[in-house]
Amino acid sequence: MKRARNGNPGWKTYALSLATTWGVTYVLCAIFDALFPPYGLIQWLSQASPWPIYGTPAGFVTGFVTFTAAGFALGAIYGIAWEFWRQKLK
């Protein structure tokens, strides 16, 4: 894990970690959906999604990119907030 100058991981580490985790989670959910179609989490989420995230290769890529981007964004927000509050609460 890359460390910032002060010895703590930076926001990029948190962002990439969460993006990777969400990307892997999406792939595992897609495998589960392929094996057990009526019980899939992605199929349930696709009903509320404006993008095609289920049923086609383009839908898989769209969902994977969406989950990975959301993971990166949330990880970056978490890392920035963690660093901000760590400095404020010293």
C-alpha cells in the first residue's frame, strides 16, 4: 500500500481499493446471476437502473464500469474525508 509523506495511505489508495472491490463484487454477482437467473442481485438492480446492466455483453461492461467508477468515487471521498478529520481531530 502506497503511503503519503506522513506515513498514512493517501486518498488514491482508498479509491483504488474500493474500486477494485466493487469491480470484483460486480463480476461475482454477474457469475451468480448467470448460474441462478431468477435470484440474481444484478437482475434485481437492473429494474431500477436507467442503463442496461443485465442480459447482454454491453450490459455487463456498462454495469462493470458503473460499479468500478462508483467504487473509485466513494473510495476517494472516504480517503479525503478520513484525512481531513484525522488532521482536525489531532
